[in-house]
Amino acid sequence: MPRPPRRVLIVLSAAALCATGALSASAAAPAAALPTAPGPAEPPGGARTAAAYPNLTPKPPMGWNNWSYYMCDINEKVVLGNARALVRSGLAAKGYDTVTVDDCWMLKKRDAKGNLVPDPARFPHGMEHVGRQLHRMGLKFGIYEDVGNLTCEKYPGSLGHYQQDADLFAKWKVDYLKMDGCNLPTTPGKTKERTYHDAYRAVGRALVKTGRPIVFSVSAPAYFQYDGDRVWHQVIRWSSEAGNLWREGRDIAVEKHGGAKKWASITYNYAYNAKLAHFQRPGRWNDPDFLLAGDSGLSAQEIQSQMSLWAVMAAPLISSTDLTKLSPAALKVLGNRDVIAVDQDAKGVQGRVVQQGAGYDVLSKPLENGDRAVALFNAGDSARTLTTTARTAGLPKARSYELRDLVTKRVSRTTGKISARVPAHGTVLYRVRPRR
């Protein structure tokens, strides 16, 4: 089926997903000094790609983006207010260090020289000022653009201005670029896939040419999710060389949607991301979109589930809510150092589904010190006991295993059985350590 517009949200209930099996699853540096990533993949047509984009994210990115909560209702006060909340709450010190301004930050037309112009009503001091304020707080500055001729909200896209825009972002000392893929016309004589491939590669080359290390978030796969798995997977493969992280599918729900739609959106994005672990590798990250902890309509179990599942999948942890009004419960979820450590583990491996049944999944993620993170996810609408084994989770044979619940902090021992009573829509996340 044709892919719906980027900002249209289609959600499925958790029950429907289970029934279909969907739950089975700062300072500029010279360009030459930027680190490189290994192993270029095959692009459309089978020809070898150019050099991979520099590997600038050895761990999944963390931070805040305005889109899911504020959408286009943004301005300088909102952005800097949320940035200050990151610092004041202690989240910045725990790794949430990148503040990204999404769509709608600019005027509808470029200036006489072809430059993007920040909306003076929204950002009266300009984007360079925003970046400077963020850097003074010890944070990184992220910004949004689009490879097409218009952004998703119909502001000027970068098509025909890739180097000009990259140079402008470098001048503003941008650290992170989210590059969307709305409104990119297919080039005559090229396929849709080749058009996207060449556009994102051109943006990557332009960013490298600036000499500033800018983390590059690619949105290309999201525009191929409904073109069949073969082409979708091919786009993910070259996206993992074109940038540092990539959105594979639908946007997460936005604040105006009710709790049921938000939960269905979380489970939908979890389901497609969980199937893509083989595309991820250390420094190159599958991105199932924003964390909604703090949004209205979600239960404590649901926001904890999203955080735990995103962590075990080594996903970017990018909050998108009003951090200035964050409840103590939501702050506790976002700031849980033990869960963050699973996501940020230096081994850099996405956890995989190792066991599943009707309405539940078990995921296992190897950690650098030999432990395993094991998630027991109950997608159903009633509490149930979920059980797996150390062997199923991929742990080596041992006399016993220490189970540390990363939310309750309770520690127990087992000879092999890993089990918990899991609430509806809940996830129990254990760190499991063999004891020989």
C-alpha cells in the first residue's frame, strides 16, 4: 500500500499486534580527523557506496526533542525552558544532553541569498543564540531539516541547498541534525530508493565537508516501511552507512492523542524495531522514536515499559514531553541509572526476542561485563507470570544466577529459572549475572 503522509498516525491495539504476531519481535574538528565506521553496505543497484559517514555516536544518543509534545507550538522560551529543566532535574548529568528543535522553526521562505531564516517571532535572537545558550548549559544543539523541497509542515526543505544549509548549521555550531524525508520528488531516471539514497548521501558529504562533527539522524527508512520488506531492509542497510541513526517507521503518538492511542503507538513501534536487531551495530542505531514518559494518558506501567524496552533494544533515549512539568514518577523512570546503563552499555548490542507467546515477549541483551539484560514484556490487559530460563536468554552455564530487578532494585538468586509476575502492559527488566 502507498505510504501515508509522514505526520498521519495509524495505530493498532496491543491485542491486535499480538494476534498478528507483530510482537514477535562542540568544538569543530577537521574533517580528516573524524572517526570512520567499518564495512560499507551495498546500495541500490549493487555498486559500492562511498565512505561511510563518520561514527560520532559510540552509544545511543540521549536528549530531548519538542515534536511529540509541542509539535509546531515552539519558540525560544519553550526550547530553553526544557533545556534548563534537563539540567535542573539531573537528567542532563545522566546523559540526556542533546536538545533538538524540530520542524516549524523557520520562515516559509529563504532570504535573498538562499539561506534559511529562523522565524523572528518564535526565535527573536536566532538559532545561533539558541545553540550558544545550550552550549553554556553543557548541552548539545540539535536541529531539524528535510531532504525534500519542503519539510513535513511545508517549510523550506534542503533540496538544492544541501551544502549551503550544512555550512549554516556548522556556523550555528549545530551538533545533531535530524533530516526528514517528506516532499522529495523522485529524480527522473532514478527509482524512489535511488533518489533517497543519493539525497541522504549528498547531505552526509555536505556535513563532513563543513569539518564540524554533526551527528546525522536519517529518516529514509520511514518512507519505505510499506514498500515491502526487501526494499525497506535495503534502505535500512544503506542508511546505517549514510548516518549515525535512522528512523525505520511511523512517528510515535503526539500529546493530543489519548492514552490508548499512545500505548498502541508504543507497542507498534516496539514491534517493528524489535525485528531489526540484525541491522544495528555498535555506533549505528535503530531508532523507534521518542520516549513519552511524562505525557498524559499513559500509566506508570506503560511509561516504564517503553523505557525498559527502548533500553534493552539499545534505542536512542530522546524524551519528547514538557520537562518543565515532569512528575516525580516520570522523572524516576527517565532517570533510572540502572536502566540507562543497559541502553548505554559499551558493547552496543540491540537485545533480541528470544521467547514469545500470546501477548508476551522475552528479550535478551548481552552486556559488556558478561551479564545479560532480560526483559519480560506483558503486552496483555491482565497481569500474568512470565517465565524463561538462563539458557534461553543466552547465559552461560553456571551454578546460580543473580537477578537484579532494575526498577524495584530487588536482588534474588536462581539456578536457572527467570520469572516474574508482570502487570498488564508492564515490563520487568532484570540484570542477570552468572555466579560460578
